Amino acid sequence: MEEEIIDNNGKDLGYSWVSTSRFLFYCQVVIIMALVAGGCYTMYEHRYTGKPNVEVPGNTLYNPQYK
């Protein structure tokens, strides 16, 4: 009886450094793009909405106004 030999050396990440490095490179690219997109979204959500109307007491101004 003859056994069938399956050659997986070119398809396994442990045996092919070229496919391993390509896979890791694409993983890094995807992770960096996800981090950049997440950072942009977070900055958009917490953006500066404008100058609020804050009532400043007269005694704390540059030229204080006392009663």
C-alpha cells in the first residue's frame, strides 16, 4: 500500500519566512490603520465645540471692579 505524501512546507507559516513576513507586514498595516482611524474618530467626538459663555466675577478681572 502506498502512502500519499502531502507537502505543506510552502503553505505553513512556520516553514515559509516569505509568507510569514508578508502576513505580519499586512497585519501591522491593518493594525496601524485601525489605530489611526480610531484616534481620528476619538478626536472628532471630543473636538472643541467653541467658546462657552462663562460669567466671570467682576472682582477677578484684570481691572477689578469692587462694590
